[in-house]
Amino acid sequence: MDKKIGLCWIKDDFRINRNPALCEATKNHEQVVAFYLYKKSKFEKQEAQKWWVSNSLNLFKKKLNDFNINLQIVKTNTYKEFFDQLFLRKDYAIYWNKIYEPNYLKFDKYLEKNFFEKKIKFKIFKGNILNEIDEIKKGDGTPFKVFTPYWRNAEKYFIEKVPSNSKKVSRCKKINSYFKSTINEKEILPQKNWYKKFENYWTPSEEEAIKELKKFIKERIANYSENRNFPSIIGTSKLSPYIKHGHIHVETIWDECKKIRNKGINKFLAEIGWREFNHSLINYFPHMLNENYSKKFDKFPWRKNSKFLYAWKNGLTGYPIVDAGMRELRHTGWMHNRVRMIVGSFLVKHLLIDWKNGETHFRNCLLDYSEANNVAGWQWVAGCGADAAPYFRIFNPILQGEKFDKDGKYVRKWVPEIKNIPNKFIHKPWEFNNDLNFKIGKDYPSPIVIHETARNEALNAFKKIK
Ligand SMILES: Cc1cc2nc3c(=O)[nH]c(=O)nc-3n(C[C@H](O)[C@H](O)[C@H](O)COP(=O)(O)OP(=O)(O)OC[C@H]3O[C@@H](n4cnc5c(N)ncnc54)[C@H](O)[C@@H]3O)c2cc1C
């Protein structure tokens, strides 16, 4: 046993199972301190995530306590500032799991160099992903840009080496504190109270993630391929915030799925595959984090229209399926994937507003916000991403509503103003004009754009960059 303190840097790793950094720290050291670095600027445009992280810290702290591991939260302006101070001490060894975002991986290099030069023991582990990014490449060594061949290779590669889950976190000897200046997780909570509603929907703990996974596999995965498209049904796993913040490892999901056989499993694992693909993309093409992946879109004639953007963000566009999605997001911190595609398409194609505005809004409101999935999701919708939906394929929000929310159950839930409108008009309430109790433009907004006109304008705008 190493007499020094074992430090474990917790990032998106709020779990005991399959947490290699924590396992190794507790294997090598009698006394272990876990720490979370709260960098305020990281969360400036991620309000919803502050709630998730604050609560995750609270629950994980209690869990680590059972292992006599103290979880300390340290506030810092920059990670560099924190670590430059830490380099001055020599009474520890340090462990952490990777986060597959270019800035984190770049910073790992800085830490590696410094810990090595200063002869401080450190170890970095694979993070919450099936395959390391550089393990999956085309035969010629270049990265995949299309999902299907990517996943075919990635799945095969993973199956050949499925890692075992034999390592466990051990109980330690209590050490009360290592860092002097720490904060309470409550300090991380957003200033505004809108997050209060999240408590009705989510419990950010590892137990909850595992419970939800098991329930999903038992009750819903068999019909996942069909039901995943209907927002009024709980047909998907709703695991995204847990996966993003590492309450559950994707290898655990893989293992649990492979214990049973049914037709939903491959489709479900392919969605996990999209997440892998997106992480690969942002690391091989990091320019896409801030710019169009496809350069030709740099000339796209986006419009600036704050009134439209406001209506979109607040669920007041007059298109029920769009408004329901945006309200679900604000209320629960999550939105159904089909609806993410519809509202995204509406912003970039009907309103001709740059996808970056949507990306920023989602980042602020999503509990599952993930740098890779969000930016790739938006560029997929906008048509400027890798393996994206072609720009000229424009979702019709009325037909999408009629197809995926036929009886209007979803829109009635989130847009109660129209709850009494008959099914025939539920996705085009402006055509319903024979009820004295409902007036379009007064009880619910008139559509801010006309679908056909907006569609033609979008196609004309697209011609300019062809
Ligand atoms: C515009 C847009 C923005 C998005 N932003 C995010 C984001 O910030 N964070 C995020 O996790 N997902 C994002 N997605 C992808 C997807 O909508 C969510 O992952 C999914 O809705 C989460 O619900 P679920 O856990 O029930 O998914 P399930 O259908 O149960 O899928 C299981 C897991 O697979 C992954 N996954 C599923 N669909 C996708 C997908 N299309 N792309 C990548 N991974 C996927 C997620 O980790 C998900 O939890 C975005 C999609 C779009 C169109």
C-alpha cells in the first residue's frame, strides 16, 4: 500500500461501478480523497446542468462516505490554476478517467507532462465510452465520416475485447479533508428557481440510473425500434443525463443488454453508437465545435430575428409540436429525440436562424447536454454536419405532428391552451375556427411563419450555397 494520499479527480464519473480511476486509487492507497473542480465559467451557459451536478455531488458524496472516501468540491477559475498549486505538494498520487472532449484531452497532456516531470505518481483511465477514439479508424488510418461503417467497425472491435468488470472500489481509512478551501454543492445551484420542477422528474444517482436501465430492458426495449419515435409514449430509455454525467458506464449498458435477446437491442445499442461516433467526430474535427463541419455552409444566408428566436425558445411559434417540445425542455430539462429533430429543423429551416443559436439554447436547458452530441445533433439537423440530414429535406411540422402524435396526446400535455381542439385540427389549430371559446392569435399564437412559404425560402437560401 502506498502511504501517500490517493486523489481521484471526479468529472463526469458519478459512479462506483466501472470507475477505474476510483478503483485504482482505493486499491493503492489506504486513504483516498475524491475531488470535484467547480469552474464557474464552464457552467455560465449551462444553467440546467448546475442543478444536475449539484444534486449528483450531494448524492455521490453520501455514497462515497460508505467507503470512507471524502468528496471535496473545490472552486477554481481555471483547471490550470488549481493544478499549478497542486504540483507544489508531493504527498499524493492522482487518478482520473478521461473525458472525450478536445479541451479535456489537451489538458490531460499538460497534466501528464507536469506530473511526470515532478515525479508525482498519476494514472489516467479510459472514460465513459466503448472504444477509445483512436481505436476506430478506416483501413487507411483516416477517421470515419459516415455512421454505418463506423458503427460496424466499432461494434466488432468492442465485441472482440469486451473488458471485464472485475475491479471494485475498496473501503478506505477515513481522512476528513485534503483541500482546505472547499464549497458546498448548494453553491452550484442556479440562481433562478426554474430548476425546482426538475426534482419531480429526476434523481441524479447511480442507483436510479441502474434502476432505469433495468426497467427499460424489462419493459420497453423489445418495442424500442417502433416506440422510440412517439413522444407521448415513454419508449426510450431516458438515460441520457445519466450517461452524460457518468452515473452509468456505457459498458454496463452493453453488458445488461447482451444478457437478453430481442429485436430492440441492436437498434438501442446503435444509438449508443451514435454517441460514440459523435465523440469521434469532435475529436478528429474539433473545428465543428464552433463552426460548420461542412465549410460550404459558412456562406449560408442566416437571418437574425430576435422575435422569432424568442417565440421558438418560449414555445410560442403557433406550431403545436414545436411549442410542446420547447416547453417540455424548459419544464423537465429533457426533450424527446424526434421532437429535438423537429424543433431544430424548424429553427434552421423555417426561421432561417443559425443552428448555433439553437445549440446554445439547448446547452443551457438540457440536463443531458453533451458537447459532442449537442453540436453533432444540431449540425445533423441543419444539414452541415458529417452524415447529416440533407438540407433540402425539410420537416413539415404539421405532418410530423400528425404522424408521430396522431391523437395529440403529447401536444395537449405541454400546450394546454389547445387541449380541447379536435384531433383533426390539433396540429393546425389555426384552421379550427368554429368554437367561440378558442380564438387563434388570442388563446394560442397564430403561426409565426407559413409552412409552404418558409419551405420555399429555405430552399432558395440553400440554392445560394450549392
Ligand atoms: C438537435 C439535437 C441536439 C441533441 N443534443 C443532445 C445532447 O446535448 N446530449 C445528448 O445526450 N443527446 C443529444 N441529442 C441526441 C438525442 O436526442 C438524445 O440523446 C436522446 O433523446 C436522449 O434520450 P434517451 O436517453 O431516452 O435516448 P435513447 O433512445 O434511450 O438512447 C440511449 C442513449 O443513446 C444516446 N443517443 C440516443 N440518440 C442519440 C443521437 N441521436 N445522437 C447521439 N447519441 C444518442 C444517448 O446517450 C441516449 O441516452 C440531440 C439530438 C438532436 C437532434
